[in-house]
Amino acid sequence: MYKKMLKRVLGCALSVCLLAGCGASGTATTSSENDGKAAESELPVLKAAVMPFLNSVPVNYIVDNGLDEKYGFKLETVQFVSGGSMNEAIASNAWDVAVMSTASVYALATYQAYLIADFADSAGGTGIYVRPDSEIASVKGYNPTYPEVMGDPDTVRGKQIIYQNGHVSHMTALKWLEKIGVNPDEVEVVNMEQASAYQAFLAGEGDAAALAPSVSYAGEEQGWVCVADLNNLDVPQNESVIATPKAYDEKHDLLVAFVKALFEANEALCKDQDLEVQLLSDWYKKNGSDIDEETVRKEVEMRPLLTAEEAKNMELGASTKANAEFFVEIGTLEADKLSIYDTNIVTDIVEEAIGYGK
């Protein structure tokens, strides 16, 4: 089971490639078919960057179900291995709009992109794990503001915590320590990539491990106790829609149409979770990750897509701002970059698309 789940972590080293491709079939087409193709080719094109993860499922749904044409545009998907590689392609205008999470921090700060919508809650499954016999798990609600969080200064000081430096697991660990009144200097930190962190903790190293999906699911199968997670620490983590500077300046109406289509896709998938599970399973397999259905279903349940009604009542860009502040704290982002989030997190697109704030 674990080996299968780790394929998502270790097996997604994909080359940048175009998903939208076609080959000549050699069959004749009727006049009506030709007319349809001509009409389709006249639609304005929007290029969407996707990656081999859950956040791209609604984008694929748009294409597969013709929601782009319904809203008057043609969506072309361009696949990247990660948000980082997406960001690097902004300067060449390889895409117009993208779906990403943590990488949105640098899309705005480094590449002056715009955050135009939040469309999924990705906080679920990222937490601090200890073994069942750990004294850390014996204390709950030390900080009454966070009643579900376990641990206190006496049980945590001096402990060894494994996390991946600069990763969302790192932020989770720091937020946990902060909420229970422990200074980071009072614990021993071991920096390991996620898969290695899991293996080390499984082998008996460390007193706690900060893990994110899908290795966190493997940890739960081992019976490890989640003493804190992003949800009970009240740390937002969302998937966002990012527009390049050029697209934001020149393709306003297409971006509005895309956001409308995206939330229609979300609505359909929220109503049919079995379909979302199937589409995500198929997407993983298409990208070389054979993850079992139980794990896929758990991810779908823990990382829900947002409906338009949910999204319109949330603070736009809250998680990107939180991540940016974290990166400043650990020294990977300059503090003077924080002002970009006041100007480049914009509500005009989502207001027109779904009535944000109304």
C-alpha cells in the first residue's frame, strides 16, 4: 500500500508537455462537421496550466464536458510537473491561467502574476504525527483557543521533529509549536524530504513527523496519531487560480468565463463524489501514479472543491498571504515583497464570475 501511495510523491517527475493534441484520423467529415469545427476554431483560446494532482481535475472536466465552449472560449491545457515550473514559464507566456497552491506566493512576488480566485480547500491531510505511545498525545487542549491540538511545553520541549524545510509541513510544525508555546530553538529539527521523513519515522527515528499527503495517509495506516493539522490550527491552505500579467491585462472576459466554468465544474463534482474519485484516479494513472481507490477517495474527502457559494464568502488569497508570511519568517522571501499581495490579489474577476462578497 505504502509503495503505491509513494508513487504520487516519487513518480511524478514528468516532462513539460502539451495535453491537447490531435492526429489525423483519415476519415471523411460531413459538411455539418466541418461547419462545427470552423465555429470551434473561431473561439478565443485560453491556455490553462495544469499539473498531475487533484487541483487539475476540474480543469480537465471543463474540457471533457465542453464547458469552455459553453462560455464562449476554447481551453487548451498545458501540463507542468509542479507550480515552480509553471512560474518559470510565465515570462514566455506559455500559459494564461493556472491552478496552484503554495507556488502562488512566488507567482505574485517574483513574476507579478495575479491571484483571481480560490477554488479548493487543500488543508486536509497535512499535520504533525506521533506514535500512539507518545506523551505528546496525552495532552489535549493546552491552548484553549485550539482545543483539538495536542501537546504542551512539558511534553514537546527537547523532542526531535522531522519535517521538510520550506515545505507546507515546515509551516505546520512552526504553527504547532507557536500554538503550544514552544520556541523552535527548544526542539531538535531534522530536515527530510517527505518520503524520507515517513521512512525515517517508520524506522523509529524522531519523536514527531510533519507530513503532507500522500505520505500522511500512509502514516495514519500505521496508527500514528495526528496531534495537530492545518485545520485545527486554523491555518488556511487553498488552491488558487493565477493569471499571468499579460492575460490579466488583455483577457479579462476570458478569465471571467474560465472562473464561471471552473465553478460549474466544481458544482458538478461536489454533487458526484464518485465521479470525482474516478476522474482523479484516471488522472493519476495517466500521469504514471497507480494510487489505490481508497487513498484517492480519502484525498477527495479531505481536500474538497469549493462551490461558488462557499468561495464567495471566503477571504480571497488568505492562504497565499499566510504562506508568504511564513516564507518571510524562514528567510526565503524578502519582507518588502509582502506589499504585492495587497495589489495583485484582485477580486474583480471573481466578483463578475460568481458575485464574490455578495
